[in-house]
Amino acid sequence: MRFQHDCEKCKPLGEFEGADLYYCEAQLIGGPTVIARHSSDGADYQSGMVFADKIPALGEARNRAIAAGYMTPNLEFSGTPAALSPEAPLERRVGGAVPPAPTFGEHEK
Ligand SMILES: [Zn+2]
């Protein structure tokens, strides 16, 4: 890795075409992301899983993150064995108990 990066949660994925690649699961909004850092300057990076199809460095980061087991492929990657991984935190969240809706006032007859 060639550059300084300011996030301790990022997992380094090696270098690609002069950029440092990272996988970061610390994003509260938007879920995990991949990062391609181009210098040690704080803002000089690209990130975003949605750009992995458009930006080669981010696509490479995503592939390496999948290969390293940091993430499972999205649905558009269907057909790969990793998609059947038992790790499915999103499903567990969605399948969790739903709190009862609050009731207002008395409706008994
Ligand atoms: Zn990070």
C-alpha cells in the first residue's frame, strides 16, 4: 500500500494501476463500499459499490473483496458459490420481529 488512509476500519486489498484499494464496511449509510485511493491526500479517492461497474479500480476492489471473503456478491453476480454463503445479515434484519403498531384511542365496542 502506497498511501496514507484515514479510516481504521478499511481492509487493504492491495494496489491496482497506481491506486490503493480498500474494502470498508463502516459506512452507516449505503452499506459496505470499496475505495480506490490515488494519493495520501485525504479526499483523493473514489468510493462506491455502485461505481464498481464503471470504474475499473473499484471493480477490481470489489472482486478482491469478494475473493477475500469480506463481502458476498450482489444478485447480479448470481451463480457464484459465494452467493450461497450463510452470512446474510441483511436477511436476518429484514426477517426480524416487527414491533406492534401503536394504537391510538379506544376502539372497543
Ligand atoms: Zn473505511
